[in-house]
Amino acid sequence: MASSVITNPRIPTTRSPSFHNKEPSAPLRRVYLPQTSRTPFPDFYFSTRYSYAAAVVKCSSSPEQATQRRHRPPYVPNRIPDPNYVRVFDTTLRDGEQSPGATMTSKEKLDIARQLAKLGVDIIEAGFPAASNDDFEAVKMIAQEVGNVVDDEGYVPVICGLSRCNERDIKVAWEAVKHAKRPRIHTFIATSPIHMEYKLKKSKQEVIEIARNMVRYARSLGCEDVEFSPEDAGRSERDFLYEILGEVIKAGATTLNIPDTVGITLPAEFGQLIADIKANTPGIENVIISTHCQNDLGLSTANTLAGAYAGARQVEVTINGIGERAGNASLEEVVMAIKCKGDQLLGGLYTGINTYHITMTSKMVEDYSGLHVQPHKAIVGANAFAHESGIHQDGMLKNKGTYEIISPDDIGLERSNEAGIVLGKLSGRHALKMKLSELGYDIQGEQFDNIFWRFKTVAEQKKRVTDADIRALVSDEVFQPATVWKLCDVQATCGTLGLSTATVKLIDAEGKEHIACSIGTGPVDSAYKAVDLIVKVPATLLEYSMSAVTEGIDAIAATRVLIRGEDNQTATNAYTGEQFNRTFSGTGAGMDIVVSSVKAYISALNKMLGYANGPAIGVEAKKASVSA
Amino acid sequence: MASSVITNPRIPTTRSPSFHNKEPSAPLRRVYLPQTSRTPFPDFYFSTRYSYAAAVVKCSSSPEQATQRRHRPPYVPNRIPDPNYVRVFDTTLRDGEQSPGATMTSKEKLDIARQLAKLGVDIIEAGFPAASNDDFEAVKMIAQEVGNVVDDEGYVPVICGLSRCNERDIKVAWEAVKHAKRPRIHTFIATSPIHMEYKLKKSKQEVIEIARNMVRYARSLGCEDVEFSPEDAGRSERDFLYEILGEVIKAGATTLNIPDTVGITLPAEFGQLIADIKANTPGIENVIISTHCQNDLGLSTANTLAGAYAGARQVEVTINGIGERAGNASLEEVVMAIKCKGDQLLGGLYTGINTYHITMTSKMVEDYSGLHVQPHKAIVGANAFAHESGIHQDGMLKNKGTYEIISPDDIGLERSNEAGIVLGKLSGRHALKMKLSELGYDIQGEQFDNIFWRFKTVAEQKKRVTDADIRALVSDEVFQPATVWKLCDVQATCGTLGLSTATVKLIDAEGKEHIACSIGTGPVDSAYKAVDLIVKVPATLLEYSMSAVTEGIDAIAATRVLIRGEDNQTATNAYTGEQFNRTFSGTGAGMDIVVSSVKAYISALNKMLGYANGPAIGVEAKKASVSA
């Protein structure tokens, strides 16, 4: 019966008639799990007559379907016209960027924000403007350049800035986001006993007073879209939570975000928290409830889905699940789970995400944040769609449905053997331009010329230039910080004999050449020491990694380094309020690993030097008084 | 009220009296989510009076508590004397090793099996003996050497071998595992319409017949512990599932494993599947139900917990969550969630795992499988317990409870600034031996001498030799395949000028020296080409990566390569039955990246050459007839 619909999931199919057939084929016992006040897992009755196979077929779609989306309802801050629509709030640029070593430049953040808009996220949390001048400028630039591009359907992402519950932070956040067509301020204060006692040193009533006043202050600035988060909600006392949430609703909050700050809840527990808030908070019907789940026990995706099912209509997520400690719920997992299961099991929930851009966005965030994704990461890991390659791999290809539930096309992933344009040494400028466009890059002028020249060099030495090669060249050429120092030449000798020696020639901002040589424990150590002799800026190398971007011994090597400078590059942690030293990543690509390594180091140094000399915060922001 | 117990979670505390206080402090509405036949998330009532803070306090424990475990009930194949005890079945060596590129040598598998026994896993699935001679020998060796070490409490891990539903596979599996004190055969056959139609090309009745006969055959060999899995159970028709499971119970199966093979279920859906099986399968009360959740939607941990809550008393997991595609539920997440929440929210569930060994096991599996863990991986990622470092980091340290729910001590992770013995250039053999022992290594004789000699070389050039440095040296020295080729010397020149050249001198198994030089696109490419000129075994480089193991420009670099040889190194995929080419990883460590890279390549070549010349399957196994 059901087998008639169990075809290759990549081929779209209609629901089997048996899907709606409620008559049991044989008498079966219904089972309810014990209903107790501590039951953390569901006792719903999931019909035993329901065809599992039919449920799976819908998960995948044809390439044409992948880009089709249901209509996105119009944006009203505190209300969603369609009760089944779930807003996706991406905080890669704020919570994600807060991860150790994930510091990004303003330009990198802008690139990611543009990509997030392609993906169709409803809200981009662009940063914590009060953290530093650099953070302020990045949020402002994103508000101006991404927050004003309205598409044919009227879509433009909301641009959101985080602020602590004080007037200065809120004022600074507003100065940064107000340039967007749809600006939002997101303010928060801790509400759990442990945080109020140890971090805030304030009473419940003081905390309520601050929250109410600051939400009101944000609205008074002209911001009509204000999100409030009770930090550590998962460990807060329930009645206090309802009270403070009710007060901020009265003060004008439009979205209430419920964070599981320490990532300790089980799915049913978090779902119940959302359901309880929905049932007990006065005025809750006038605002949107949001989830924000940390991943400390590996449950963030399940918790987010449980929250949405229980009534949350905004989910806070990051690309690749990055974030402090074990990170956040990842956009790709939550969105694909809703896509696969929303209709059948989540009461019709859907999002406005164009999943076709997931792979590209994931790779960009991986590159910029330097936080690599493990090969077995769900949806976007290198192995997520890979099968042990071998003699009869085509057997798998013939019936992908046996082990594959999501089509790679759905997330914009092309298998290497199905790629479109193949580049080789005879390919010209037009072919390269087509390939760049296929990969989602729009590169013109001198940058294109540079990439073309480097592409030809690679093509001379490799039979086939792959997509990964091209991506590495683009990263190396385009996604680089403003140049202070530039590598002219490097030469190194090394080996088991020891006495590694490297000579480097750098060009400074005025075009003057500097040469130095050094010995070291290896060619990279020697070369870095030679660079230090010229640049003379103290920096500690925290991480160094390299990988070949494609198969083959002659592949391009991509190097990434992470450095930390002295005390002059600090920012403020939003939650702890503490100053911390920024760390800076740099990347370099090349067929010679020593050259690639030196490029990466110089890129990181340039990023650090650029940050130290960053622009000042706008005048208005500086005038803002500090309160609370 | 509750705030009296909200102290630092690292300090053990008793439950607050409020925990048991069922009187509400204020009238609150109870809320039940809508109860429909498609409800995928819970509608249980989670008491609003329950103190969340109190729930969290128990999650962490003192170092002394971390090694304390509840009593493990005695092992009976089909019955657990304590209804709350959950068996942990680790399949890192079988399902995990099946990941692309994760091939391990027998020696590596044995090391991991020993570590899994330290961790206290109840069952080690040691491999798929019929896959190849090498797999057979690995399982046999583990059965002999790990499956016979009984500790003071009577604990010895069950050693399990996978087999398809045919007599030859089962016979071979039995020949491998029978040497263990507690041997188990795990056999499986697909039961979903899509798999039966496209892969097996068999009818339901034929599939039942095969399953019944093969379980009976396994028992007839003398194996008293037989596990059966209906592959792709998540997409199988329910009544057919109950029928086949009932039949294999009658035939003598002792554990029924329910795999969500394609990782498509939501937690409540999977929990319901387990509950339904428990309610509808004849004879189910006489066997153990097991979960096996793939992670394609990032829900494997939640699904596993839902399954256990619904009645499963065995959970199949892997270290770091490795496995094909997006991997499996990870041991560390499932075990820590049960440890944190078992008492309060999962009806008292507990495991026998000594969580103190989690970190070490995770690192060993990462090293051997070559599948790196992302920095934001829950529990074992590099950032899982890291906070953005900076000026006032000690603020966080003063009250870890604000952002940390599990103590690093619980999983055997020491913060670098809390490490015990600090090694430097003046440290002697005794200090190194102490440090190795602290890190869990027991290394003697020549291997110790070699490590000591290399440690002194590193200490000459670095101020402080860290734990990571020592681990890298041990990996490089001890965890290496049998030597066929050995690196004697390498010398390379490279740089932006091009014309990279490398000369290598290798020593073969007979001690003869071979020298070759080559040019290439960089120093590593040149050196690898020179090695190829000597070794003359065709190999494709699939992956190349390198990272510094510690901070600082003079750190040790660890290189990993993955190569694939020709058709003579094949194995059989358990599920598809297809032959595939094995891939081989190699690692090398050194302060010179070129030297480190060449070592890694030679290590991979040696592994590949060793595999090709591997021992033959035991005589009995060869005689086994092929059936079904």
C-alpha cells in the first residue's frame, strides 16, 4: 500500500491516499506514556497507522522546488499575520562572533550580512554596538547597506543591535541600527537568582524597574521594534519571569526572547517553559515569543523545535551553530527540520528561508570565523552527503533514497561529479566569470583581473581547477583586510638538518621595501620571525592550521592563523561586562605552504593593525549618558 | 527561597527543601498543549513550582564525585536487574570507523577498545568481521585482550561483532567474538519498504524467514547474546515491525535494536516508536530494547534520550558522534545529559560510565579516526569550556556557575592553567614519566627513550612543553603503523620564486637507504613526489591538514594526510554489501612543517602497505558456508 509512494525522495510525489486513511489495518493497542508532573518526554499519540515512508518522501524536493518558498507574511514588529510562520533571527554576527577567535572585520561582517539576506533570514542581529568602535561601525554599515535593500516581494531584513539594559548601550545601539528600514533594539538583563545575586547584585524589584525603564527608553528614541531577553530564563523563577515579561510588554517590547543561556534544558522542559510563559504572562498575545537555545548538552536543535511547537514564532540561531562554548542552535538544522517535518508533525510551521543558499553561507561563515565545521556536522559537514567512495558508488547513486533523506540540491550543494562548468588550463576569462557567478560571487575590475591571473597560474600546474580552488583564490584575493603590509617575496630552506632559514621582503603602506632574514625551528617559524623583525608589532600566535582545499598532492593549501595583540585591541563582553583582548584571524592560500603561511600571518597582522586604528563612534553616541 | 541552594554548581549540595515542596507560592494556570494525533512535542505538565536552579545544581560534582558511580547491575543478556540502568553500547569501532577516511589499524582499534573499557561502556561493538581480514583480526584481538579483563566489581565489556543476516557473516562474527568472556553477535536486515524493495528485493515473509533462521543459527553456534536490528525501522510499517520483532524474540534474540537509519525522526516521534514497540511486540518483556539514532537533522541526542525515556535500556552511541554522513548520537552528550537530568527528569535513569575518562577517549578517537571535532562541539569541543580570554577572565573563574553547568573535572578535562606537572628544559626522565602517566599513557622501554629524547629536543627550543606537545609526540612515536619505510632525512627549499625542490632519504624494511629529489609546486609537493619516486606505490592524496598543537610560533605542528590506494585494499560495506576502497590516514609531528608533513605521508603509506599484507581470516571462518 504505502510502497507505491516510496520512490526516490528526490522525485517529488503527492501524498499517498493512505496518509489520510484513519482506519486501522489491524487492531493495535494505543499506548500513552505515564503522565506525571516530571514527564520530560511526550505522551502524545502518534498514529501507528501513519505511514512513516510517506512522511519522508516530502523531505526532499527537486532543484526547482528547492528555491520555491511559501509566501512570507508582511512584517509587523509584534504580530505575524500567518500563525504558522516562524521568523528566523540569525545571530551569527553577534553571538557567533563572540566565540573565542571568531572576531571578524567590518567588511567580513558586511559580506555575511548580505549572504544572510540572500538566505532570507527575517532578522539579522548584526552585533553589540557598545562593545567597541569597530562593532558600532559594522552594525551601522550593515544597517545602511543591507537594511535598505528591499526585494520585489517587499522583503528586507530587520537589522538588530544588542544592548545591555542601560541608556548608553541602548542609545549607541539605536545610532547604529536606525539607518535600516526596519531597525530593532535587543536589550537584556539577567533574571535568574544566581545571576541577579552574583553578577548584577540587584533585587528582583530593581531588575524589573531597570528592564521596564530601558524598554521604554528604547521606544522613546523612536524604535518601534524592541526585543527583550530575560537572561538565563531557563534557571529563573517562573512567577518572577511572568511578572517581568508582563512589565516589559506594557513598556512597549514587541518580541520576548527566552534564552536557555547555559544549555541545560531537555526539549520537553524547554517547550513547557515556552508554553507556561504563553499561558501565564499578561499581555503575551500582543508580542512574539522567541527561543534562544545554547548547545551545551547537544540538544539546542531539539529544544528550539520544541519551543516553536509550544508557541514561539521566532527562533534565534547561528550559521553552523557557532557561538560561545558549545554554540547555539544551528540555522541549517532547525530550518531543514521544519522543512522536513513542519507540515506533518509541527502543525504546519514553516520559515521564509531559501535553503538553496545554506551551503554557500555555511562556507563563508566557516572561512571568516575560522571556526571549522566537523566532517560529521549535520546538513553542512563535509561528510553529511558523502558515502564511502569506492568501486560501486554508483549503486548508491542509483537509489539515493535508501540512505539520503535530504537532496543536496535543497541546500545548494553540488556533488563534485555533477558540477556545472569545468575549468582547466584552456578556460578563458568568460568561463571564469561564469564559474564565479555560479558560485555566488560578483567580482569585477582589478580584483577579477588578479583572480584570473592567479587562476591561470594554478591551471598551468593542475589538470582540473575545482570549485574549492576558486573559492580559496577568492578568499585570498577579495576577502582580505585593508593592506598595511604586503608580501613581496619569501624564500626558505628547511629539513631534518635543522638550521631552517627564511628571507622575506615586505612592502609597507608607502610602497617602501623591507627585507629581513631569520632562522627558526622550521620554515614557517623562520619566516614569521623575519616578518616580526620588519613589522615590529608584538603579537602572539594562538592557532595555526592548514588544509589542502582539494584532492591531489598539488592542491592549493589554505592557511589560517589566529593572533592576539597587546591591550590596545579590547572590546566589552555583552554578558559579563568585562573587557577582553580581541583575537584576529588571517587566511592565505597558495600552492606553496610556506608562502600560504606567510600570507595568512600578514593578513592577520593587517587585520589587527586596521582594528587598532579603527574609526571612532559617531558623535551622538558619544554624548549618550550612562545609566542604570 | 531557592536562592539558598544556588551556589557554585561545582560545590556539591543537597537538594533544597523547596524541591519537594508541592505547595504553589501563588495561583498559576496549568497549561496543557493541544492533544492531537500529530503532536510531536510534549504536553506533559512540568510543575511551575519546581525550582530550575535546584535542578541545575546537581549537574556538576566535585572531582571526587566525578569518579563515583552508582553500582552497575550484574550482566544478564536479556534482562537488567535494575529497571533504571541504561546500557551504553559503543559502536565507534564499527559504525564510526565506517565514516569516510576513518579507517583504523587493528592496533589503533585495540587501543580504543582498552580506553572504552576504562570508560566503562557495557558493550563494545568492535567491528564487522566479514568486511575484510583486517576487520576480522581486529575484532578477534579485542575479544581476546579486552574482552577477558574482569575488574574487581565483575565488570568486563561485552564484545560484539556485526553481521548481515547470512550464515557466513554470522559464523565469521562468532569466530571473532567467541574469545571474549561475554561475546555478542549483532545481526540485522532491512525492514522498510524502500529497502526491502530496492536493496533486498525480497518480500516481507522472506525477510521474516531469514531473520528468524539467522537468529536461531547464531544461538545454535553457542552464542547466548544475540542482538537483532530491523534496519531503517524508522521508515518501516509498524505492524510488520511488531511481527518480525516478535519472531526473532521467539528465535532467541536478547536485544532488539531500533535504528533511525536515516536520522529523520523528531524526538517525540522516535520515543513513540519505542513505546509502541514496547506495547505491541509479543514477548518484548523478555528482551532489552535499544536505540540507534543517526544525526542527519542534528537530533540524535534528543532522540536517544526520548527512546530511553520511553523504555529503551540500551543506547547505541559513538565517541564524538562520528559515523557515516552526519554521524550518530554521541556518547558524551547522551551520558552527560543522563547524568545531569536522569534523576530529576528521566525517571531515575543512570549509566555505568565513568565520565572522568571522556576527554581522553575523545582525543584518542579524534587522533585515530582523523575526524576532528569542531571547536563548538558539545562537551568535548575545544571551546566547550573556554571563555573569551582576556583581562578579567578571573572574574569568570570566581563564579563559574554563572555560565558553566558541567565542571570540566567531571569529564577529565584540566584547564591548562590548572595542570599538574609542568615540564621544561630541566625536566628529567622521572618528570616525563609522571606526566605521561598523568595523561593516561603507559609507555616503557625503547618507546619511552625515543619520546624522552624528542621531548628534550623540543624543550631546548620552547620555554614550556605543554600536555598537547606531549600528546603529539606520543601520537607520532607510539601510535604508528608497523614500519615499512622510514624517513631518514629531508631537505627542501621553496618560496615565491617557485622552483621548490626537495630531497628525501628513506630507509626500507631491510635497512637499505634510498635517495631521491624532485621539484614541485611547494616544499611538501616536492617532498611527496620524491617519496613517490622511491616507494613506487600508487596512492592518491585525498586530504592534507596541519595544525599547531599549542600556542606560539615555535609550536609542534601535527600533520594528517588521507590517501587512497589501488583496488587491492577493499572491504565490504555492511549495509550496501558493496566493495569499497579503504582510505588510510597518517599523522606526523615535528617543529618543521615540511618534516612533519613527510612523516605523515610515510605513516599513511606504511598503514596502507600493512593493510594490503594483512593476515588471513582464521581457518574456521573460511570454511563457513554462505547462506540466505
